[in-house]
Amino acid sequence: MDVIFAPAKLNAFLEVVSKRPDSYHELHTLFVKVSLFDVIYAQVLEEPVINVEFDRKEIRPEDSTVYRAIRGFLTEVGRDSDLGVLVKVKKFIPTGGGLGGGSSDAGTILRWLNQKLGRPLSDARLTSIALDVGSDVPLFLSDAVWAWAEGRGEVLTKLNGPKKRFLIVRPPFSISTAQVYGALKLTYTPRNVNIHKLEEVLALSFNRLERVVERISPEFREFRAQLETTLGRRFMMTGSGSCLFCQLDPDMDFLRLLEFAEGNRARVWCVETL
């Protein structure tokens, strides 16, 4: 079996521009891939069977992004009647945290499949399959570490970004993406940024969905306030939550961080850009 690694992402900036006619939202977001990975074991089968296994029982294989990506790919290339795929996924990226784990798994398996079968699909056709699976999936078809995204997230501009280290903190609960977008009121003027001045964008630390999540989840609001008070610095939410992150520096009080994590059943990762 081949072993492939599916990285997590952070949203270093996220603005929801408008509601689209297709019911999705038009986004402007700055993605950065970081060194937290799911590990995928994959093998092409000479029989029309899609067998997807996860090391977490709460994930239903037939409903997973990986299963849908494989099925969409094999159907698109006309090989669904003679080929199959065996996949085993070991999850390290937490689900429901805004780190893109499911999207990364799907995008990574799509890239692998296309390479394995001799690149039968163009980038445009592969992106179309990815979008059918999820809005963040096209990011993981790209080799970009830093990428500016528009549309649903599929219109990507690769950027030359700095090497950064980040601290990620995961609360002991998830946030529903559908609930967050359902509670979003588009009554504001969208923010614009200069994507070629990444340090300014990073310093802005803006995510339009943060206030929505704080409004609908008092639990999240309290967790974030306690975290920021404990460490004396601002944390930004990635995606639609619930994970929070900040840039890592040597002055951070890691003892207080670990005490906070233990006392609040939180998980912590120190990561860097790929």
C-alpha cells in the first residue's frame, strides 16, 4: 500500500463576501497548510470495490469525503465497473475544528488517484470533482503552502509566504459549519486586504465567522476568553471553528498553556508551515 500524508490548514484571513445563487457563499480567504497530518494508506484494486476504513468509529465510511471523492473520480474516468480502491485513514487532525481534515483527506486521495492512473483528468475536471465533495477540497489538490482563495474556495492564487510556526488549541467541543453560516447576517461591508502583504494580513487576524460563533456558542466565547486571559495574547479562529490559533514565539508560557489545556480538556499542537 502507498502511504500518503494529508495536511491540515489554517485560515489566516476569512471574509464572507456574499451569498451565491447556488446557495453557497462567496469567500475571500488566506489558506496556509501546516504540519499536522492525517495518514492515509491506499491501494488500487482490480475489482469494483471501494473499501474505506477509519481508526475512529464515529466516522461512517460511506458518508465520508474520502469515499465520495473516490467514487466521483472512478465514475468520471469510467473505471467504476472494473477498478476499486482500498483506503485506511489514521486520523490525527481533529474533526469539526476548522482545520480541514476531511477536505484534506479527499483532496489528497484525489491527487494520488490521478497520479496512480496516469493523470487521466485535467486540473479543471479534478477540481470539479473536488468541489462536489466540499468547498475546501480544491486547496488540497494544489501544492501551494500559502494560497489566496476566492469563489467557494476553488479559485486559488499560489503565494510565496513566510515560514511560520503556530500554536493550535482545540476546545473539547465542535462547531456546526451549517449552523454558523445559517446564523451569518450579510449586513456589513466586506473587508479588503492586499494579498501580497501577508504580514499585514496575518497581523489583522480577521475571521468574519468569529463573532457569529461567539454569538451562537457561549461555550466557545468563554473558552476563548479564558485562553486569551491565561496566555495574554489574542487567538484567531480557523474556518468556522472550533480550533483557535496564534503565531508561536519563544516567550510563550508553555507551563500555563499545559495547565489550561489539562484543566479545560483542550488539545494543543505546535505546528509550522509546510
